[in-house]
Amino acid sequence: MKYQSIEIIEKLTQINGLSGNEESVASLVQSLLPSGVHTEIDGIGNLLCTIKGTDPNASTILLASHMDEVGFMVNDILSNGFLRLSMMGGWNTLTLPSSPVDVINTKGELVRGVIGQISPHFLKKDAPITVPHIDDIFVDIGASSSDSVKRDYHIEIGSLVAPVSPFFHNTQSDLLFSKAFDDRIGVASLIELAHKVVASPISSTIILAFSVQEEVGVRGAKVLSNYVKADIALIVEGAPADDVPGGPERPQTCVGKGAHVRIFDPTHIGNRELLSLVTDVASKNSITIQKTVRKGGGTDAMEIALSYKGVKTIVVGVPVRYAHSHNGICSLKDYHELVSLLYAVCGNRVK
């Protein structure tokens, strides 16, 4: 049966899984992995899947993608029924006004709301447009009082708030639109890799780590680094694309131009030997890649690379426009290039 990439990506991006509350994503991932593979969940919630290689002397390769997505938490319920928020992960608050959200109440139900804003009719004439602070952001669920919020909607301080964005596949451009591509697109690629490896075994043992709490301080990766032992590691991300107006003159992470291969970011320097391997494997297999040096950001690599005596680590991924917002865009072509790259690297008998 043909692997249904688009359907899997849609399922993964549309489910809610904010930092510290990734259980539903983990359950979905387990249901999507090939039958018979060994999985386990550690104390913090990381999901691990191990697929033994055909050669016990071959390398062990760790591939990691995080299950959590950016979102919010209710930190105050105002007397008039509006909700104040704390950010879980990084947001550009300019993208928030008028965006729909789901508040997850104490019963596990989704309560639809909208991030409110002052109507232009009530703005002072010639008032400067400023970047709103998160303390000025509020959610309107239609409640009239704080008592109603708690009694009728079963929402309390600490309730999680998830972005809402429908999934869409543009068949003309082969672009995908949704929330949570960071990093469910990486999660999807590891699931597809697992199916490929089970169908066509390789010499190396691979450990697929679906980590938690990356967006709030790579906490799951810190736990993984304490006990998962690998020879090399590939951190698989939904990488922010910079090919938009206002971006750099020569963008390095473009949607539709291949898999992302990160040489550097402020938290991690890609291993040079592994970078050469990835480059060589991509060339030999006609896989398109984009090498990138980043001025900001960070990934699980910052912890995984420091495991034991140090693990050769590199970050790869799919370019995603508008990451950390309600609506991201990525390319199905780039996704397939990434999956091909992962399988080719894993099957290369790396040392």
C-alpha cells in the first residue's frame, strides 16, 4: 500500500499538542508507526522507537523530532469573562489579533475563542501602530463574567490555548498549509522513515525519538541526552524559511528548493564530518539540499550533541514559512527530499 504522506501530515498537524501536553500526539504517532516495532515512553513523555539493524557492529543512529507546538496558557480570567495569556514558545504578537483559538477546558473539551483587538473605529486618529505585548492580548470566548468562564465553560487558570488553522493542500503548487509544521512535519518524516526501514532493512540500528517540550527549553532532549546512546544524531525540524519580502537579500532556506541542512545556529555547530556525509549522500542520490547558517534559533541538537562524550550531530528539516504562527506553509516536494535524505544517510553504513 502506498504511504499516504499528505493524510499523515494532516492528522499530525491538526491534533493539539502543546508543550508538556504531548500525550495525544504520542498516541497518534504510535498508531502510525509500523506494526511490531518496539516503542517506549520515558518519564518526561518522550516517545522512542527502536528498529534494529541487520549488522550488530554497525552504527546506532538517533533521529529526533519534537512533538510539541507553540501555544498559550490562561494566566488570568478577567471579571468580564475575557482571558489573559502566557506564551508557550515564541510568538510574534503582530500575528495574533483576530486569530481563532481553542481553549482546552477541564473536561478536555475544546472551547472556541478569538484573540481580540480594539476595533479600528475606536483607535485614536493617527495613533502609531505598535507591537502588542502579550500582557495586552486577550481571548474572547463569549463569556460575560469570570464566574461564567469557570462554571459554564469549565475553563480555569492553567487551561491550555491552541491555535486553530485548517489543513490545506494546494495541488497546483504542491504546497501544504497548516499550523504546527514545527515540528509535526519532522515527526511525519520520521514515521515515514520507519516504514521505509521496516520494508527495506538497513545495517544500522535507528532510534527514533519523538521529544517533548522543545519549544519551552528543549527539556525532553535534555532527558534523552542522559540515557540514549548513539554514534550520530540527526535532529529533524520544521525550519523557518527566510524567502519572503523583508527577508535577507540572498535567502538560504527557501520553500520548494529542497531539504534544509543547518551548518550553524547560536546553540549548535553542525558536525563537519556529518555535514560532509550528508552533502555526499545527497549528491550521489540526486537529493536537493539547502545549506544554511542561522543567526538565531535553536533545536534539540543543543542537548543531544553533548550526550556522553559528545555525539556527532546535525540539524536537517523542511523549510516552513511563517513558523510559530497560526498558518505555516511548506512544500511536499521538500518533505519527500528530506525523507529520501534521511533514508539514504541511515543506509550509508556511517561510522
